[in-house]
Amino acid sequence: MAAERERRPTIADVARLAGVSPSAVSFALNGRPGLAKATKSRILAAAAELGWRPSRPAQALSKGRAGALGLVLTRDTDAIGADPFFPAFIAGVESVLSPRGDSLVLHVTSPGDEAAVYHRLAADRRVDGVLLTDMRVDDTRPALVTGLRLPAVVVGDPDCAQGLCSVSLDDRPAFAAAVERLAELGHRRIAHVAGPEEFRHARRRRESWEQAVRAAGLTPGPVLPGGFTADGGAAATRELIALGEGERPTAIVYANDLSATAGLAVAHQLGLAVPEDLSVVGYDDTPLAAYTHPPLASARADALGWGAAAARALDEVIAAGRADDVELAPAELLPRASMGPAAGAAAPPARTAGRRETAHIHSATKG
């Protein structure tokens, strides 16, 4: 009897307790007409007494749905664990899926096996659709999932979506605001530690930094790869600090907070004061950024909100076959204490009343 109670109650159990057929239980629990009111009430009371609840897989199967969304990441597992974007993004996706009992199917794979993973997901009908992240230059995935008839949403620039719905967030205003502020603080040598060149968002951040430096009347450079990693950020920072007088940057804009935090630590290890000798700016506004010494200037991109918006957009694509592109509020510069005047520079000009330190535009949805 104890084992029977521990077992999850089924429709057959409800039918026995209510004294009806399993088909009658199915009618009552799915709200279908054809049952007497008293019979339906008796069935619902029996289901409540037994603690019966619907099986999500069975419901999905009955509707021709897997009850899951897919996310395929082609990165080293160590890099995924260290990257602050993905935990927040996944939490945003789960905030949409969890309340209704759906799942996120996560695959971590290598470049050589990536296409095969999408083929298996489509053939096995394990997911109802997929989220495409880390969009690359000349990315083949939009064409692949379209050919597989696998609903998909691109998490990134609509220019790379190839006709798929995209959910994007513009990081360019934050980089432009960071460089503009550094120039106002007297910095004339503003370096950049970049993300992987194959990622479109890393390339876009580098280009935004370069355009902002030129707009300030300065010469861009140097640029070193950081790979979005702590090791890469540390190595690039050591190389930049080792440059001779007249070449060493007085400020470094990093492609993400992970590399910037490592660069901040390296600067301290090498005897530089931040921001007196070197200003440091990151991107992501990770929780740790406000607690470094000094607090790290960064750009706030709502990764959790991005994940939730992407999941909702994919729901719409699955249900209706298409969805409008979604443009979220741009990243917002948070100029914390790791930004300061360049050594020997005159005091920066006073900002006009009402001018904001942050670059922010209200979110909009493309029609």
C-alpha cells in the first residue's frame, strides 16, 4: 500500500475511485463536453483526492509537441562556466519555461559536430525550436535550421538572421559612451582587449570602440585579443602595460567583465594604481563588478531579460510560424571608480545639467 501511494496516480486510478471509465476521466480533465455535471464533479474530486496532476510529456505528445526548447553551445565547457552571460541568459529562458513545466535542452558540442546535433534534434523531435546564440561571421546555422524546418530565433543582430526572427540588444552606445567619457577625462591612448574575432558581437564591439576613438579625434590602438576569458584578459593587459613610455595606454576598454577583472588584477600586481595610472572599463555588469577594487566601470546588458524575450519570441514562432524582430533597450554605461582622469590631464569639462552618464534608449519592437 505504501509503495502504491508513492507511485504517481494515473488516469486509471482516478477512474477506479470515481467509478467511471478512463475515457470519461480524460473527457473531464481536458474540459471536453459530453459528461453529466455530477459525473464531471465526481471525477474532479477524485483527481484532487489522489493528488493527480497531468504528465507534461504526455500532454506534449498529445499536442504534437516536445515541450522543450533547445540551446546548442559550441564552446569549451570551461569557457561557458566562466562566461557570466550564459547563466543569466539561461535563467531568463527558464523563467518562461519553468512555470508551464517545459524544459530547456542544452547541448555543448564541438564545431565539427555542431550540424549533426541540429540534425538529431530535428529528426528525434526532442525540441520544438532552438535558440541560436554566439552568431558568427558567415554563420551557416540559420540556413541549416530553415532547411530542417526547425523553428528558431537568432539571439543577436538581425543582419545575421537570414530571415529568422531575431532578438537583439545594441551594445554600441555603451562603447561609444565609454570612449567619449575617457576622452573627456584626458585619455589619448585608449586600448581595446577584444573578444574572439569569429563572433559577430565581439567584432561589433571592437568596431564600436574604433569608431568612437576616431570620433574623438584620436588614433585607435592598440588592439589585443582577450578571447572573453580571464587568462586572455590578463595576458593582453600584461602586454599592453609592457609597452614603452608614449605607447602604453592610459585606458583599456575590454570586451567583457571577465577579461577586464583579470586586467584590473594584473594592473595591481604590476604596481599600477587604478584609475590614477590606468583606467579600466568592462562589459556585462556582472555582480562582481561593483565589488572589485576599485569598482569596475562596465556596461549593463540585461542578459536575463534577453533570455526571457528570446523564449517568448520562439514560442510565437512555434505557434504562428513567424514573429517580429525584437529590439531590447541598449547596453547602458555605468562609469564607476575604475575610470578616472589620465595622469597629468587637465580636469574634465563640467557636464551640462541634465546630461546623463549613461547611454540608454527605450526598448522598441520592430513591426
